[in-house]
Amino acid sequence: MSSGPETTAAERQPTVASLMSGDPIVVDVETPLADVAALLSGHRIGGTPVVDGSGAVVGVISETDLVRVRATDDLWARWPGLRARHLMSSPAVSITAGRPAADAARLMEATGVHRLVVVDDDDRTTPVGVLSLGDLVRGMVGSDAR
């Protein structure tokens, strides 16, 4: 017999906040692509939010974006002058921290992205984390995924 109130499946479902990587590494829109590449490589991450001068998320830049530059002769010739703003995907696909992880999975599937920028439930402009496909898969391990 239970001594407390029963929890529903929805209440046991993990939230975005419980699975995300917090304190995200971000780059400014004016960050040179060489610096973006070094940052991604050095931190072993596949992408990062791009923010404007006020710290508001305006896009995402990924390893895929950088590889596209190397594969495109015209872009590669302009590599030294390119900045994050030139290559980022915009607007960023984002989700609030309090949403269920299942909502994040559906959003990733619908948009074809590999990571979501997590924004605060009240302030939907400042990134508070990043939720990757790997984070979602790790959240599924040991959970009741039915």
C-alpha cells in the first residue's frame, strides 16, 4: 500500500531540463569560423547556439555547417572572413526547459535537427542549455519508454 499520492506516467516523464547539458557554450554572431571550429573540436561538441550582442539566441552552428564550407570551393576561399552569422541556421529550433522530453523528441524528428537550444520557461531568448540526440537516448536508458 502506498503512503503518498500515486504518480502518473506524465509526472514520471523526464523533462528537457533533466536531460539537457546546462550552462551552454555559445558563440557570438561575429565569431570567426576558425574559432567556432576550434571551440567545437576542443569541447567535443557537434554544435552550439549563436547569440547576438544582448545574449539572445539567434541561431545554431554545427560541425555539418563547417564541413559544408570545406566542401564548397567558393566558401572555402572565403574561410578567413566568414563569421558564425554567415553559416548559422536561423532561427534556432528551441524548446523550454520545463517541457517533457517526449515533446523534444517529436520536435527534433519533425524539424530534422540533432540538437535543440533550451531556453528558460519565462525568458525564451537566453539559452540555458542544449539538448542533443545523445541526451535523449541516454534518458531512455533505464526509463519506461513505452
